[in-house]
Amino acid sequence: MFALCLALPCTAFSNERVLQQADSLFAARQYTQSFELYRVLLANDKYSPAMLLKMAYIQEGLGHIGHSLYYLNLYELASGDEQARDKMEELAARHQRQGYAQNEAARWAQLGKNSESWVFASMAPVALILFGWLAYQKSRKKNALAPGLLLLLVLGCLFAYTWITSHTARLIITSQPVTYLMSEPSAGAELVAIVEDGHRLAVVQSREAWIKTVWDNREVYVRQTQALAVAL
């Protein structure tokens, strides 16, 4: 633990230096070199919304539509910027990629995920205060109905919030120029469709090397290696 504590400042300094170098390369329009450094930082969970937006810009400039849409998705997750959704819809429509039509349910679920830390940071102290009030009333043998009902209400809201955000459909984006959608999780199964990179699909189930999803109202399977998970 002591060695880890000593190493943490060095690691943070190293990441900061890599980010500065990547930003300098980006400013000098050396995009492919800066992207490789940004990708290293992202792999180490060191990112910012601005960095993800630059990665999307670089990939669009290189003509990699699937990866550009992927990093725009990550940018939207990190920033909550609604303009990112408009950009994704516009880019997907221009290149005929499916899965980017927005609906209100998905939008509110995503907003809930983005504000998760704020919700728990504000509601947890309220629950503790109500619990203390309830315990005080019980110890004094006074009427504890009001604090009890309020505590149940707060806990019920937190439970409902957790359930809704945890049941938001996970998304993937096809990442290969030639992506095979199969009828079963097997290379020998019926080929349902061959699609390009950049289509966004909802995950039904993940099993080992395959992801179960839906394409044109039909359940299909895509290899894990041919898709990118939209998650930070």
C-alpha cells in the first residue's frame, strides 16, 4: 500500500504529461499521433469530454464513421451535451447508420445516469437525518409515524431511481467495416445480414464471445470483437 501511494502521484503526473503532448500534437494537426496518445489515456480511464470530442473529430476526418459515432457517444455520456445527440443523428443519417433516433424515455434514463452521483449525494444525508429523527422519536416513545413515512418515501425514491437507471438498455456500436449478424451464437449459423461499422444496437444478452441484439425486429448475434460497448 505504501508503494502504491508513492506511485500514484507519478502516475498522475505521467498522464498529465501525455495529455499535454497529445493536445500539442492535435493543435499542430498531427491528428493520428495525438489520437494514439488519447487512446492510451482512455484505456487507463483518464479522459475528459474535450478529449473524447477531439477523438470523434479525428475519426470523422479519417472517414471512420463507426468510431467517430462511438466517441461522440462517449462524449455525450461524459458531458450530457444534447448537441452531441443532434450531431450523432445528423452523422448517422448522412451515412445511413441505424439506431440513433432519440426517444424521451431513453433521454430521461440517460439524464438519470448522468446525475447519479448528485442524486445519491443529496438524498443520502436526507435519509440519514430522517433515520436519526425516527430513532430519536422511538427512544422518547413519541409518535414516529411522520419520520417513518418520510424515510420510507425517500428510500422508495432511491430504489425506484436505481431500478430505472440499472435497467436502461446497454448499447453497442458495430466496429468493423464488414460486421456479420448471425441467427445463432456460432460461426456456422445462418448469416442474417452483413452491416457496416457505426450501427448502434441495444444489447439483449451477452454470452461469452457473442452479443445478442436485435436487427430489423429479429434477434441476431454479433461477435464481441466486432462491436464496441457504449460505456465509460
